[in-house]
Amino acid sequence: MSDAQSTSSTAATVPPMRLRDALRKARIEAADRTGVVVDLRDAEVARLEILNEALDQLFAQVPGNVDLFDRGISQGETPRLWIDVVAHILMGRDKRIYRFVQDTRFGRIVLAESHDVPVIVDAVTDYVARRMIEREHALVATPVAEPAPKDKPSRRGGKFWSFVLGFILGAAALFGFAVFATLKNF
């Protein structure tokens, strides 16, 4: 038997791959890839949850009247552990490194980056302390409006009557101008 005949006989014994079989194979491959992506995302969320638990002790020390921080994990396309409105922690490209970033009006800045949870906890602690000091300075710099004393009469009524008087004088001036213009035409 020649090589051409053996090749043709082998091709005849292997049934041709049908489109249905090819689609089935492609779906299985896509499911495997999707499973890997889901597993990576779950691993990211798990690492962020570990860091979140490590931050519990820090946030337990923040006074109750300080409402700057709203910590929580968002599970979108890129899972993030939010510290406040502008700062969050996400996983780096290798999915093993924590990246603590802050969004500013000039762009995103990296505050800390490490594989170790204690390093990121220290960076978050420093950030929280700075934010609390900024809050204290803002509260001191903002003057607190004092309520008006009860003895003093309100000037609101005076402003109203000034407006009414100005309106009447303006109307009288327009009427006088109209009369003068009418008499001038006669």
C-alpha cells in the first residue's frame, strides 16, 4: 500500500468534525477560561477581605463622631477595598500585591504598595491619622455662626418696608415722567 492510499484510508476512518462538535469544544474552552477568571477574582476578594479584617482594630479606634470613612469591599470588574470616598486598595497586576491609592483632582497617586498586610495596615493608619488632622483643622478654621440674640429686633421687617417705599417712589417717578411727557406734547 502506498502512502497516499494509507492517508486516504485513515481520513476515511476518522469522521469529519462537525460544527456542533467544534462549538461544543469552544464552549468548554471558554468555560475553562471563565472559571480561571472567576477564580482569580474570588482570590482577589478573599485577599481584600483578609486586609479588611486586619483593619478592624484601626477603625474601632476612630471616634464615632468622625464620619469621614466608609470602609467596604466593592465587587465590580476590579474588586476594591474602599477606605473613604477618595482612597481604596486594589490588587496589583500579579494579584498578590496590595496597592493603596488615592484619587486626586490631578490623577491617581499610589500611597503604598506591598505584598505584606502589616505594611498596608501601617499605610492606612497613617492615612487615617492625616485625614483626621485635616478634619480638625477644617473645623477650627470654619467660624461657627452664633444665633442672633432674642432681645434685638429683627431687621427683616425694615428691609421689607424699604423695598415697598422704593417701589412706591419709583412708580410715582414714572407716573410724573408720563404726565410731564404728555403735557409737553400738547
